[in-house]
Amino acid sequence: MGGGQMCRRFYWLCFICILVPLFLGVAIVPSGAAVIKIGMKEEPKTLNPFKASDTWSRNVVDRFYESLYTREPKTHRIIPWLADGYPEYDEATNTAVVRLKKTKWEDGSPLTAHDVVFTGSVIREFKVPRYYARWRFIKEIEALDDYRVKFVLEEPMAIFLPRTLMTFIVQKKKWEPVVAAARKAENPLRCLLAHEVTQPMGCGAFKFVKWARGAYIRIERNENFFATGMEIGGKKVGPYVDGVLFKFYGSMDSAILALKKGDIDYYWASIQAGYLKDLEGDRRFKVFKNDKDGVYYLAFNVRNPPFSDKAFRQAVAYLIDKDFIVIRVLQNEGQRMDNITPPGNGYWHNPDTPKFGKGMKRKERIKKAYEILKAAGYTWGKPPINAKGTVVRAEGLKMPDGREVPPLDILTPPADYDPHRAMTGMLVQQWLRGVGIPASSKPSSFGSITQQVKVKREFDAFILGWGGLGIDPDYLRTFFHSREDRPYGRNPMGYHNDWYDNIADESAATMDETKRRELIFEMQKFIIEEAPYIPLYVPYVVEACRVDRFTGWNEDLDGVGNGWSLFFIKPAQ
Amino acid sequence: MHLGKFILIRTTQIVVSFFIILTLLFVLFRVAPGDPASMVIDPQMTAEDVEVTRALFGLDKPLYQQYLIYVKNFVKGEFGSSFYYGKPVIEIIGEKLPNTILLFTTSIILSALAGISWGKVIAWRRGSLLDSSVTVLGLVSHTLFLPWIALLMVWVFAYWMNLFPLSGMITPELWLNPETGITMKVLDVLHHMVLPLSVLFTIHFGGFMLIMRSSMMETLKEDYIVTARAKGLTERQIRERHAAKNAALPVVTSVGLSLAFSINGGAITETIFSWPGIGRELVFSVSNSDYPLAQIAFLLIAALVLVANLVVDILYAYLDPRIKY
């Protein structure tokens, strides 16, 4: 076959494929159906709720399963959901009784206390990662009758309501055979987590229809959703859409084009600043900017000098110009952080934590850092402030014991992984060098950083971030408790403080929310003062939605991509 | 050496090479920094959860034990389960590989056929305007920056002209419609293939064409071409039956290896076009230390390359009677 003949056939094939849209336009589902099309960056890994830990899997799985309690939109107040009223807690016996509403699974069978007991028992028996920590202190769980569950706690735990009772509930009937088979396996937990859920059975607002691997997931409205018609936060719960079609877009470019073309109505990811101008000028879109539930921070290895010295850490805190980072690195698409708990978490965020260097100019920062270090006993061969009071390049910084401050590495992710953190590392390097601290930013692969930081715990400083902190601030306890100073622990900095350990433990055992809030506020103020972490910034979550197609998006912490949006959105008139 | 003996010796070499690659892959992934458990940055995961997860993955065992389990499972045909998906890697590869073969292998075949055809033609008309222009075109297309050309084509043909889908392999709305027949579904897949296939064709065509042209020009200097002309054969007959067959040998090697490597897909192409192939999974598995998935994917590529080499060597014996084993 000649090349010409081959090429002609290829051109014919292309021509046929160009004609295809004319036929396809007839075959496509009528656009009258109120199905919202949501783009996601990646496909879910699993529909198994015990296994699903990545964002993409949870985006889908969370549509099927509900919990005894949930958080009200915007206020984040905990409200009964599958439960009927709040737990009846007996402090004397550490017992709580929870009543259930009379609700149904999507197959019409009743959701009972036995399902709740089953779910909790599975998590405890198999020690399911991510969930076991919120159930380990439950000594007993028992169904008193079909609609009452009794929990016996080993000790009072503040996370009982916001974590334990906000765990998803699975249907006992569906999962009992799976659990029975897992118990017989060589590795029961692996068997449980490896179970492939092909037809999720939930009680959520949506039910599963189909998953075409690599292409889409389709879910449809659950007509028997128990919360339909309930008034929450001044709005009536739907859902008002017939279903959701999840599509997958690997690159932001194709996702934005899909939004503009109408292939999707919402892209479930934060949009980079470069695309915003295009979208903001288009009436079909509304761009939402919300606080992210996270924090990006600089952390120190406080086991070794000079970072073991609080004065040194505070001097570093003064040198960092967070506003500069927000303006220049984030292009104003974020805010400075002076607390671990983000400002968007209104109830638990203490606005009165120390704000090192806020509003200071560069010269003032250097002077302040110099004063702190000098008062702490640090000396220089050539100090950063000369006799005339002018800022000069410092050299030969020595610790109070006379040793030179050793070269310090600041580990950051590489620019191709996160350009913001990589750039921030470079800036911090320069600011620290301004007072003679021999710092160097070391962009490294993510695996290398986690290996150094979490496993070996051999590092000087690093810049990483947390996302999905959650409303409940129990992480403040675990991030800085001395117990967590161990391989894979959440305190790789090696921070030890008895006072903090005690107040953290007290906050964990305080069931009275008002009192707990006071303790949490004290913890926040203390830890910022101590500075084993310097919170730097948090980027906004910037999203765009086709408001000419759907309106009623619920803006909240971490953006409009949340369950409440899907309960409230309606087709645009 | 008899061809049969040659095949036997080469097969033995392939098996040995394969086991060396098997071991190297194991070592390389284990010495690379970070393990799948340590890379989980989730405030809800306690240190105990991480230890449990490591035990689930078998990472709590000593390295030599992990290696022995790995080799034993491989020999038994058990390739393990993905750390992230939690399901057998062979299932994951089974889902994604056909999509990669459909797109990437097709692009190699089409670009090879077109490249060989054009290479023949322009070498025959060397020095002409056609030769110069197509050679330049081939050079330009071969050196185009793939992400740039891909995005440009998406923007022009899919967004601006609305002739093709923006991404993906199928149109969900079409496939969800129970009335859609198999013909429409096939056309839909073809429709989605056009843009990524065109991009890959553009990138690969130039390379094959230039190799063929170069090889053809060497062949045309041979005495038997002069003899063929002297015998009164037509130009077409000389080109197709005498020159092209001999000139095709280096191209056969290139095509054979390209076909083998096409299995690894192209992470960039698959990302831009959201094509559900193995390329992106490979990148994901390496960057997230999903050892079982990454190891099997690389082993598959290694196996195909080794076998492709053998097939090419055998083909040589048929294409070129001078070659004897």
C-alpha cells in the first residue's frame, strides 16, 4: 500500500470523525435534565468508605453516606443529622445515649441502631486507619433498641461528638458478609480495605448509578433522602438537582476550557490566579473566594541549637515578611497566618495571637531580630546594625556558647510540586541571611522531605502545609504534644513542653465546649509565642461555577465544593 | 547458527535480563527516599495509623524478606495490590493498558506507515522542492514541544472551532443514553481519538520519515539499483521492490522499539487530553511510591522491549537474506 493511499484513508477517517458531532448531537441526553456536571482533577481510587482517604474518592463517597451529626453550613455548629437530638451524656458513668431519627437506606430498609453499632464495631475491631483514633476510647457500644445507641467511653473525650459521632454509617446487612470474609483472611484489615464496592448502599442525598473507569461517575438523586425539606441555616435542603455527573480533567487548562464550553458546570479544585481574569469577565461564571481549611508553615527542629532556643525562633519570626509573601508570591490570593487554626474556622480561631513583625518594614524587622538575638547572648563578627544604626550585611553569627551558628537547611517542596512554597523558602533564606543566619533553601522531592522529617527526624527546618484540618481543633493537641515526637508522629519538630502537654490533655477531656474553647485559645496563643512552627500563609480556595446553569452555591471554609452546595443548588431560571 | 538455536539462546538471555531488571526495580524503589506511608500528609492519620498502613503494605518487614516475597509472588503470577487503589495491580493495568495501546500504539503504527511512505518518496526525489519542504516539515514536527502543540490543538479545534471533544475518551452523556448503539459508541471513541492521535502523529511522523529518507538515500547508491534500471524496470518498481525493502531495515528496528515503548503511554498527552491510559498511572505510582503498581508497569515495559528486540532480530533474518544466525 503506497504512502499516498495510506494518507488518503487517514484523511477520510478524520473527515468521518468530524461528521460525528452532527449525529452525536441527536443522541445526547436531553439538556432539560437538571444534572450538574462536576469536573475533578483525578478519578476516585475507591468507593469503599473505610479505604477512601484521598480527596477525589471522598468527594464521591461522601455523597452516599451520612453520620449521626453534622456541621451546619457557615456557623459550623454541630447539629443532629441521622440522630434525633443531642447525646444524653452521663458524666458519672461516661455514658452517652443517642437517639436515631426513623430514616431509611436507599433500598427502603430502615437505618437502625444496629447499623451504628456495626459500623463502630468494625472500626474498632479492625483498627481502620483514619477512623480508629476517634473510636479507640469507646469501651462499649450497644443498641438499646432499634433507635437508641449507648456508648460507654473509657474517659471523657471532647472529640466524641465532633469526630466519633460524625463518622459515616454503613449498612450492616450489606457489610456483614464482607466483614465475615475479612475475619477469615490472612490479613483481615487488608481484606476489608481491598473490598471493591461496586454498588454503594447509603442513605445520603444521592445514590450511585454508574462508574465508567477513566471517564465518568454518575449519581442520581435519592428520592428517599431523610433530610429533604429540612430547614438548615435558613435554607431548605434538597437536593434540587436530578443528579451529578463527575468528569475527570487532568490539566487545569482543559478544565477551564470545559467550564467555558459548558462541558462542566463546576471544577472541584482551586483555580490558579492566571485563569481568573478570563473567568471574572464572563457573566456566565461566578468566581468564589473562600478561606482554605489549612495552613502553610515553617517548622524547626527544636532538638538542636540554635532552633532549640525560643529567642532564636522568635527572631526568625520577626524576619519573615508574611505580607510580602501574600502579595508577591500568592498574588493576593491568600492571607497571612498568625495562628495554626485558620481564620475561616471562626469559632475556634483565636484572633489575639502574637503577630510577629506585622506592619514592620525590612529595616525594622532586622533591628528587632538583632535586639532579640543580642539580648539572648548571640554575637557577630560583623553585626547587622552598625554603630550608625544602619543595616549592613551581617557575618559570623555565634551562639551564646561561642560556637558559630552552623549552616541551616530549609527543606521545601520543589517548584514543580508547589511553586509557592519553593519561592517562600528562597525568600526566607534571604531574610535570615540578612542578620547573618547561614540559611539555605533546599527544594527536595516530597518523599525525601517526609523521609527526613517524619522518619529520620534529621533536619533543620522545613516548609510544609496542612490541608483538611477539620473544624474541631484537636489537631492543636496532636501537633505539639510530646507524645507525638516519634517516627511518623505529628510532632517531628521534637517540641516538648509540660505545660502545653497538660493543657492539651485537659482540652481533649473537656466536654463543655465553652470551657474547651478557652483552653484552645490559650494553647494557640502559647504555641505561637513558643514558635516551634511559624504559620506563614494560607491560599484562598478560588473556584468558578456556571451560575447561568445552577445557583445557590454554599460558600464555606474550603470553598463551595461541599455537601451543602449539592443540597441547596437549583437549576438557574 | 540455526535460527531455532539463536531464539533459544536469546530467550534465555531475556529471562536472565528480566530477573536482573526485577531485582533492580525492587532495589531502586526501596532506596529512593520516602515510602508510601510517610508521604501521607493527613492530620487525621495518627502515628499508629501509619504503622498499621506500613504493615498493610508489608513495609514493616526486613528488606530481604520483602524481596523474597516479591520474587515468590511474581513467579506465582501474583503481582500484588496497589497501595492506593487497594486492588490487584493487574486489574488496574488491565483497565488502563488497552486505552494506551489504542491511542499510542495506533499513533506509532500510523506515523510509521506515513513516515516510511513519505521517506521513500522524498528520498527518491532528493534535491527537489518536495524533498526540502517535507524534510523541513519533518524536522519541525519532530522537535515540536508536545504540551504546547497539544494545548494549541485543543484550543483551536476543540474549543474555538468546536469540532472535537476537549478531552477524555468517551462522551459520558452519549454512553449513559441506553439508546446509543455500538456504532455510535465506536465513532465516539474515534472522535475523541482524533486530536491526541493527531498530536502524537505529528510528533512521531517526522522521526520515522527522516530515518527512512536517510536509509533510502544510502540504498540508492548501491550497484543493484543501477542494475535494476539497466534491466528496464520502471522507477516505481525499482523504488518499491528493490530500494525500499532494503532501506526499511533500520526503520524496522526503530518501529519495533517504539511499539514496545508505546505501552508506557505519555503522561503529558494523557494529562492534557485526560486520556485514561497507563502513562499517568505510571507517573502517579512512581511519585507516590506505589511500589507494586510502578514495579509491574516497568516490568511490563521491560518485557515488551526485550521481546520486541528479539522479534526485530528474527524479522531481520527474513527481511535480509544476508543475515544468518
